[in-house]
Amino acid sequence: MVCWSRENVRTMPSSLLLTALLLLGFSPAQAATREEIKSVAEELVCLCGNCSRESLATCICTDFAVPEREAIGSALDQGQTRQQVIDGFIARFGSMGLASPPSEGFNLLAWIAPGAALLFGIALVRTLLVNWKGQDNDEVAQASPAPADRSQYQDRLRRELDQFDDDDK
């Protein structure tokens, strides 16, 4: 039997509200997982100065990387998105904190230059090989004896082979 006292009636709206929120899928903020922290940290680099700009996800520097990963975790716990955390890191340390340069402005050169250098190198090697091959053909043509000279060598070869065959008999 339900007892309708004043105390129960006063707490009923808050109980109904809590039940409705739980049924609708509202849950308090959850702690960020290691994978979430690592996925954000992979976009950033360690700026301690002791390591060679290693990824913040894998660096073991206790003076910079570990506290920064903890800061990333607390920012994610507070409900910030991945991009907001990265933007905050950039605001504090500048674009040099990014693992890869943004593909805009002067930094676009870092994305285009390797491909352009590769294409230039391929064209250069091809041109050199074609020129060297052409020079070799010209040298061989100049060094080869005239057709009359060839017959002289063929006659000599026949005589020596005949002589060799005669010696075996």
C-alpha cells in the first residue's frame, strides 16, 4: 500500500525527473578512456626539448608529456571535444605543437614539395638515361668496322676454324 504523506509528495517531482533523465539516456560525464586520450595525443608532439618532437601519445617525458596527457584527459572529462582540446594546445604552444603541419598557406609547401621533388628526380633520371643510351649507340656505330672489314674477319674466322678442324683429323 502506498502511503501519500507530505514528505513523499514533495520528493516525487525530483524522483520523477531523475527517473525520466535516466530513461532518456542522460548519464553523468564519463572519464575519458586511454584510447580517447591517445587518439588526441597522436595529433600533438612533445615540446619538452629533451626528445626529438616525439608524438605526445608515445613520449615518456615525465616533465611534459605525462602532465599534458593528464590535461588532455581532464579536458575530455569536462566535456570538451577532440578538436577543442587540440585547439587549446595550439593556443598555448602554437602550430609547432601539431604532429603534422596544417595544409594551408606556407605549410602547404611541406605537403607539395616531396611529390614535386620526386617527379623532378624521375624526369631527370629518365633524361640522363636516354641521353647516355643515345651516346652509347653513337659510339658503337663509330667503333664498329665497315661492312668490307667484316668480311675480312669472317674469312679469317673460317680459315682458322678449317685449320682447327684439320688439326683434329
